[in-house]
Amino acid sequence: MPERTVVIASRTGLHARPAKLFVQAAAAQGVPVRIRLGAGRSVPANSMLAVMALGAEHGAEVVLEAEGPGADAALDSLAGLLSRDLDAEETPDV
């Protein structure tokens, strides 16, 4: 299963607005995507509650996993999103 490791760049971590933007982007990928914090249990990336429950703060390392056709492109897109400070952007390109 393809995966990407990325450091959360948003100042507030993966909470509130950054979490919403990430979950929306994950849901739009067309392949099932999961996210985990460190060596923890992975959760569906399209679930706002599950993503916020991870408690991923600024600078935390998360792992994205996906499988199926288009998995690599989906992971590249989502990793790029998380590597930006979404708190500082007015209208992020998701």
C-alpha cells in the first residue's frame, strides 16, 4: 500500500480549518485514504471527527495511506496540502 510521511505545517495543527480542508480534499480523491499519527492506529481521512481526534499538532509527523488506482497521485496531493500552513492562506488551493 502506497504511503507518504508528512509534517503538519499549519500553526494550529490538524484542527478546525486545516482539518476541514484536509478532510474535504481527502473525500474528493476517489480512493480510500487513511491517516495516522506516528505509529498509532490509522483512521479514515474523510472523517472530520476521526482526523481531529488524532490530535496532530504543528510539527507532528503523520502517515497517509491509500490503495487503488490513483493512490499515488492522491497521496501526493494530500501530502502537499498538509505541508502548507493552511492557517495563513486565505483561499487555499485544494
